[in-house]
Amino acid sequence: MNLADIKHLFNYTEWANELAMDAAGKLPDESLRRDVGISHKSIYETLLHMAGAEWIWLERWHGHSPRREEAWSMWTPESCADLAALRQRWAGVVGRRNRFVSALDESQLAADFGFKLLSGDASSMRLIDQMHHVANHATLHRGQVVGMIRQLGIDPPSTDLLFYLRREISTK
């Protein structure tokens, strides 16, 4: 993977996340917040988790590794009351990430990049691997969101990479 691949992967991630957010936006609040017994309980809390995780990694890339309490206090239903607030906050994360990625070069992607885990323990891995993880994490949880939407009897959006790539081909 190189810088162009990472940019493409994040473009796909943003496209697919928007589809999931748009689908969530069509749901009544009761459905959006219904606890269906998945790891983050509801569609809304799963979307909050996705955005919060992207923020945590972005903070690390900017030299600040949030602790668990700080990270999750910003991404709760109490601190981010509705989908409009979540969408706005998440858009800020995406904008900052895009600026960060745009300023990178290939050597920075390949370099080991240290950070602290939410527990405060030190860790390190190549920046490109961290970025790949962020996109993969979003894919995992988008799949959960799509599954929860399907459980509500609604046709969910198709967020697979294949649909993004086919869309790209058809618009050329």
C-alpha cells in the first residue's frame, strides 16, 4: 500500500460511512437507539463508536494519545445528543484527517509511529498499518449497522468496497 492507496481507502470509507449515516437518518429515533444486543448496543451508539475511534487515531497521529476516559466522554449519547450533532462532529474529524493525509509522504507512511493505548501503555506500528486498521475497523462496524438496519425490516445501503469501485468506474 502507498499514499494513493490510503487516500483511496479513506475516500471509500467516507463514502460508505455517509451511506450508513444517511440510512440511519431515515430511521425513527426509537429504532436508531434500540438496544439490539450487539457490542455497542444500538445503531446510534455503533456510529458514535465508529466516529470516536477515528477521532482517537487522528489524535494519536497529531501527537496526543487520549486516555479512555477522555476519549469516550466525547463520544457518548449524552455528549453528542443526535445524529445531526454526530454528523457535524464526525465531519470535523474527517476534514482534519484529510488534511493530515494530504501532508504525508511515502516515507512517513512506512515509518514506525509511536502512540499510547487508551490504557496509557506505549505501543508502536507503521503509520500505514494504523491507517489500514482505521478503515478496517469502520468496515466491521458499518457491517453491524447494516445488519441492525436489516433487522428492522428495512433494506440497508450497499456499503461494500465493490459497490464503491463499480460507482467509480461508471462515473469515468
